[in-house]
Amino acid sequence: MKLLITGAYGQLGNEMRMALIRYPQLQSVFTDVDTLDICDKVALNAFVCEHKPHVLVNCAAYTAVDKAEDDVSLCYKINSDAVRNLGEVAQEHGLKIIHISTDYVFDGTSHVPYTEDMPTSPNTVYGKSKLAGERELLQACPDALILRTAWLYSGFGNNFVKTMLRLCAERPQMRVIFDQIGTPTYAADLAGAILQILTADKFVPGIYHFTNEGVCSWYDFAKVIVKMANISCDIVPIESKDYAVRTPRPHYSVLNKSKLKAVYGIKIPYWMDGLERCLKVLLAEK
């Protein structure tokens, strides 16, 4: 099986590269905007004809939530139009496709974990563009598989874990939001889940949710990061209203993963265990 993986320089794309080391039976071609513009369907189709993959894994996305409010056109171009291109090419060539989406398709007002069939209601440009991408993909390629995730971090790119390690090492105190709830997700575990799906004895299309197990606030997350990293920094809880951001964040981002576990039998690691593994990598690099 040969995989074409887009968004190679992002957190998930890099973790896919690392995870594939454990799957020598799988071939892979990694691309990013410098080698393949997925917004250009002609170029995408030519690339697929040349490399002949069996599966498209779309890790590419516009994820700058605040910037998206001003950069609407580019956000939709990457998160919706390009996804439609991928779906059409997958359908035309008979390829499997896995696309990564987000908890931002929900409004964050639930008090129970979101299932795949709960009503979507994004309230940000980013969330609306990702939902549009889901719909475009399923219209173009009904047999697509969509994985929604949340609170992603890894040893690559910019993320909450790396920011906390840097800032807490420089400052005696950090103020962190306590009234936004979700599940930190190690991108390496998401990459592992994708590869388990692709090497399973069946491919069942549809929308699924994947995060690590468990629930916490950003405050709890920060407290555990500094404790595991043995950093002396006082983490102070604050409310969302006391932290100025351009775009509102969901207050509740917990995703129900029962469907993925039932269909594919995937065992999902607890979020603290994922964090511990990520920190071993990050701290070893220092």
C-alpha cells in the first residue's frame, strides 16, 4: 500500500513520518505546499497519476484560528476548496482518503462528549471552513473517512506544550485558563490511529472522533506539563474572559470516541501518558 500524505511539515505530518517507521510494508510520499499545491486540482491529479498512491491522507490545514477571521479567503481555499479537490481526485482514481478535521465544527456549549452525529454549529471562520471541507469531501467522495481531533500537540511545530515549556522556564508565574475543557492529544497517537485504520482488515468510511483519553482544562494541562518537566513555575488559574483573544474558543471540546473504538478496536492512550512520552522526546533534545 502506498500513501500520499499532505501537510508533511505540520505536527501530524511529521508524526506520520515517524510512525511509518513501524510499518515497513507501507510506502509513502510526503508533500507540502512547496512540492504539491493541493489547491490546484490539475497539479494534484498529475501528481497522483505520477506517483500512483492507494491512499490520500490529508494532514494539511489552515489552523491559525485568530488570523483566519481576516484571512477568510485563504482559510476556505485550504480547508474547503483543497479538500474538495482531494475528494474528487480520490473518487476519480478509486483511492481511499482520510481527512483530519476538528472539534471547532461544534460550538463548545455541550456538557457531554460530542458524538459524530451531534449537530454541528461552528462559530469561527476556522470552524466554519473545516465544516465546509467535511461537507465538500463527503459530497465529492462519499467513501471518505474523516477524523476529528482536538488540542493537538507534538514535538514538532508550535503548540501549547512547547509554549509552556518555553515560557515557564523564563517566568516565575503563568496565568492559564481553567474554564475551557478538552482532551490534549499527542499527534503521534493520532498518527498511530490512522495507520491502524489503514492496516485493519476493513475500511469503514464515515466521520470518527479521535483524541487521547481523559478530560482536563488548559490549567490542568499546564500544571501537569511543568510537574513532569520539573520546572518551577506557579500556574495561576484564570477565566476565559480574563485572557484576551480575537476569536472565542470552545468552552467544551471533549469528543466521544466510542465509534472509532467499536469499529476499529483501537486502544487509545490516556492523555497524561501521551504527554509523558512527548516530553521525553522534547526534553532529550535540550
